[in-house]
Amino acid sequence: MFSDLIFILEWWLMLFGIGLIFLPLTFLVFSKFYDKGYIFSKILGISLISYSIFLLGTIHLLPFTKLNSFLVIIAFLILIYFLTFSKIKKLSIFGKDFFSLIKERRVIFLFEELLFLLSLTAWAFIRAHQPDIHGIEKFMDYGFVNSILRSTYFPSKDMWFANFSINYYYFGHFVTAVLTKISGINSSITYNLMIGSIFSFTFTFSFSIGLNLLQQIKKISKAKILFGSLLTAFLVTLSGNLQTIYAFFIPYKGDNPIPFWQLTFSPQTFPNSYWYPSATRFIYHAIHEFPSYALALSDLHGHLLDTPFVLFTIALLFSVFLRLRAKDLTTDIFSLSKNFIYCFLISLLLAIMYMTNAWDGILYPFLTIAILGIVFLGSILKEKQHINIKAFRPLLRLISAIGVLFFILTLPFNLFYKPPVSGLGFTCSPNFLLKIGRIGPFVFEQQHCQLSPIWQLLILYGFFYFWIVSFLGFVLKKRKNKTTEFNLSDNFILILIFCASFFILIPEVIYFKDIFITYPRANTMFKISYQVFIILSLASGYIIVRLMGEIKSFVKKNIKNKIFIFWYLLFALCLFFFVSIYPVFAINSYYNNLKNYYGLNGTNYLKSIYPTDYDAILWINKNIKGQPTILEAQGDSYTDYGRISVNTGLPTVMGWTVHEWFWRNSYDIVSPRIEDVKILYETNNISLAKSLINKYHVSYVFIGELERQKYTNLNEKKFEKMGKVVYQIGETKIFKLSL
């Protein structure tokens, strides 16, 4: 455990150092925030450093090495120094000397930093009770990271499809590899440290957003702000949905959910064999995950990796919102020159989100346009300008600039990426369109009318909309009576609510068509519902505190109000109870009630399952440089096949079948390799073997337990004729070919 604490401390010091370098720029961007965006300095630095390394490596200008990564960091340090301290001693946008500002806000800075370190340590501790990089999508995610770590330039090689680059939105894995390279810690440990970091980023970023939203409320106590900020962080990071209510009822049978009120209430047998993943697969043939589940499962997947960037984007948009809604607001403030730094950072974040989890690069431009558009419309109305197309030119120029920058910033990625979708389908197509089948990118398919029942959507989002309806009911009524006014946070929250509500409707109308025929909208709902949960959690944390004062004044009027409020609060507490118990189910189930501490090394499980493979992997990582192709047994997705390429980053001829099928969007591209791998292991024809080895540029052949199990006619003598054994323990061998 002590060595794990050292790793955590080293990792935190690295992130703290990155944040410290980018602190002046962060203060500049978040000048309207009470905490000046302090905690976001880490992700700002990670974004700029990682993208710079990615760009320089893609154009083959700077190889991906530890030294060059530090050179990029030093370059940013010098650049930020000359752009701030060397030019002006007092940054006018701060209103104070930089160091005076740090001294003044040191309490909140220290609190957020301690919160970050504690949450990082806490989740790393939880991960150490089940650290295995094994199961579900972990092989894929770990393989991407290791392949990137072996890369000199980009795009990185696909570890499961030799001679091809990764065709996936893998920038989040790239960020993990960059931090791994900088830290000098082995990837088998940084995989779990990255999971801990995402938890910490999510918790502290949500805390900061909640803090700065609540700061806009007049006459609010510090205690309420602290409570609301922590509540917001909890809702975003740890809460679940209302599906936990089923833990109090006798379980239903089959895949189709039955309304809980039709089941037998059985609190005495709580939790009634409740299975925590059910909350993410409740709607039939759909996926609807949220951060608490993703963090417990700990697949280092795109949606989880993108969570810190998503929250950073929302915070940045709120900062822009506050700045543009200043008292001296005019349409002139929308000029590109006055907003270039925000324009660039928004474009960069949208690009990073697209390259990390492609759907987010589609959703958040909508939120960006909504925020900018509403603020601009408000400025026109305030200045009493005539509303026409000409009046909107400053806004259109700003949005166009963001769009152009987004295109430019994603170009190095898009040059090597082909989206694994084949069209835009409609959830319930009319009969006359079903006969047509397809019009351009639009797909009309039969038996794909899978709408979500309202009661099931309420299970997913009912907690949030209880507070949203309350917010609209209490606050709008008081505004109508002119007893209170909307503040800037109220307006921003309304925009978030509108966008999230619109997002919920998307998979009820359209979906992106992929290889999953029987549940066509599963991925579309998956990507969207995850973001909806984050947005509505942020809104709900704010709303709960916002309503505290409203409820207090409402109760004072008469006894009837007190009775109503009693039942209202009781119902609210019940809803909160159901969403708050989810992490207890998830953590206890996945981490076996935190009974056994195994440490942070995620590959130690191999010692017990495949001990000779484990030793061979250590040997490969120590002795084989670069990224030569290694032949290993091919197997189906979610099996242990592909374990050599995953744990070493060396590409193999063919790995997990369904994954490559999805990434290449065609089984015809994938299937020939399955037979080719079989031939390579089993054929006695040396000429045929040589031709396939040359075709896939195979340099090493691995023969272990799984290879001998799968290929019963395995012929290893031919490899002795084409090369030599460079590693052997028992029946496990590695051949180096010399063709």
C-alpha cells in the first residue's frame, strides 16, 4: 500500500505542476469566477500539452518521447511567462496583481486542491480492491494506451489489426499515454491512476461549477454555497437514477422491465438481488450510462475519458456567459478580436471532445451556439436594435470562426479516421419510406421502431425533472409577481435544461446506423444519455439550493403551505435517497465490499491466470523496441485473446473480431484475417506461411497456452526454420523471424 501512495503522490505532483504552469492563463479565462477557475488549470494544461504533442507527432515534426514531452511543457512555460509576467506586472483583467490574487483566494484554492488530492486518493484506493485491466472493454482501452506509448509518430498502430492505424476516437487514450510518459510510471499502474484522476476531475470540476453558479445568487450564505457545491459534485460524480427503487421489490423475470408498482413490495428482503448494471440497461435494447456506473466499472472508454473535458467546456461556456452578460454589454463585445482566446479554447475543446468521444463533438456545439445566440439576442433587445440578418453578423462571424477552427484542429485526426457509421436512421419510419429504404445518408428500416415508454424515461430522469418543474414553478411564479428576479445563473441553468431536454428526444427520433442491427439506437442513446445526466445533475445541484430560500418564504404564508411543503420535502428526500444509494450497490458489487486490497498494478491478475504469459509480457516490454508485428491467437471480443498485443502495444494480425468489425464497418475486411492466423499457426506449407508473414509484416510469433488450445494442429517447427526462439519458459515460446 505504501508504494501505491508514492505512485499517487507522484501522479498528483505531476498534475499540480501542470496546473501551476497554466494558472495565469486560467485566471485570465475565468476572470469572472469566484475561484478564478483554479482547479481547471490542470485540464487546461493537459489539453494544450496533449494536443501540441499530438499535432507535432502527426506532422512528423517531433517524435513522441519523454524528453520531447517535457520540451513542449517548457515551451508553454516560457510562452505563458512572456505573455503575462514579462509584459505587464499587473494583469488588468484580474484587477489585481497575480500574486495578490492568489493570496486573497488562497483558502478556496487550497480547499479545491485538497479536495482534488483526497478524491484522487479515495478512488485510487477503491480501484486497488479490483485493479485488474481485464473484462468488458479494458483490453481495448489498455491496448490503445500501450500502442500509443510505443508510437514515434501518429496515428498510432491498431494493436489488433496489423498494418493499419487505430480507427477510433482515441484522443482520451492519447492523453493517458502522454501523462504516463511524463510521469515515468508504468502504464499498468497509470491506467488505474487515470481512473482515479477522472473521478477527481469530475468531482472537483462539478464542485467549482456549482460554486460559481451559486455565487450569482444574492444574499446567499457561505454555508449554502459550500453545501450546494458539494451536492452538485456528488450528483454528477456518484449518484444514479431512480431504477434503484427496484431493490425494494421482488425482481421481474426476462429482459423487458415491468413497472415497479406491478411487482411485490418486499423491503424486508432488500436489496432483492439488485444488480447495479440494470440501471444502465433499463430501457429495452438501449444503453443509458452515467458517471457513477462508468467509474465503478472502470473501462477507460471514450465517454469516461471525455468527462473532464465536458465539464471544462461547460465551465468555460459559463465563464463566457458571465463575461458577455456584463453590465456594459453591447453587441460590439461579440467581435472576434475581443473574444479570440475564448473562441480558440472553445474550438480546441470541441475538437478534443470529438476526438475523444465523437458524439460530444456534435452535442456541445449545439450548447455553444445556444448560449452565444441567447446572449446575443439579449444584447440586441437591450440596445433596441432592429432584428434582422445584418444585426446578427457579429454572432455569425464568431460562430463561423469557431467552426473553422474546429475543422482545422480536427483535421490531423480526421485525415486518418473514418467514422464507423453508415447512415442516419429514423426510429420509426413511415411505411412509404420503408419501401424506399434509403435516400442518401438517411436510412429507413423496418422493425426499428423502438420508442422509450414515458414511465421508463421518468425512471431515468425523474429525479432531475422533479427539481426542474419545481424550479420553474417556484421561481417563475415569483418573477411573475415581481418578488424576485432571475440572476445570470438562473438563465444559464435554463439553457442547460433546454439543451438536455432536446438531447433526450434525439434517440426517440433518429439514430446513427452501425453494425448493431437488433438494437440500432443503443449507441446513440448511450452517448447522449451520459451527457444528459451530467448536464441535469449540474442543474439539479444548483436548483436544490436555489429553492431553499423560496421554500422558506413559501411556508411562512399559511398552514396549508406547510402541509404541502411537508409532503413535497418527503417526496424529494425519497427521490434523493434512491439516486444516492446507487454507488453503494455499484462499489460493493464490483469491488467485493472492499474486502481485499490488491494494489494499483492492473496486470498482476495474469500471474494467477496466465503466469507464463505474464513473464513473457514483461520480457517483451523490456527487450522488444518499436512496434514490430507479433502473431498471437485470434479470438472473439470480450475473451482473453489478444492479451499479448494489449499488454505490450505490439500490433498483431487480428484481435477481437466484433470490435474490428465495428471500427472497420465491414465484416468482409475483418474475416479473411481470422483464417490467415489459423493458417499461419497450423500450416505445414512454409511457402504459404512466408507469404502471409510478408503480407502482415510479422516479426515475432507468440505461442502460449491459448494458442495451443485454439490451434490443435499447431505446427511450430516451421517457425524454427524461419527464425529462432528468443524466449521460452515451459511451453511458452517467442520466435523471432528472419525472413
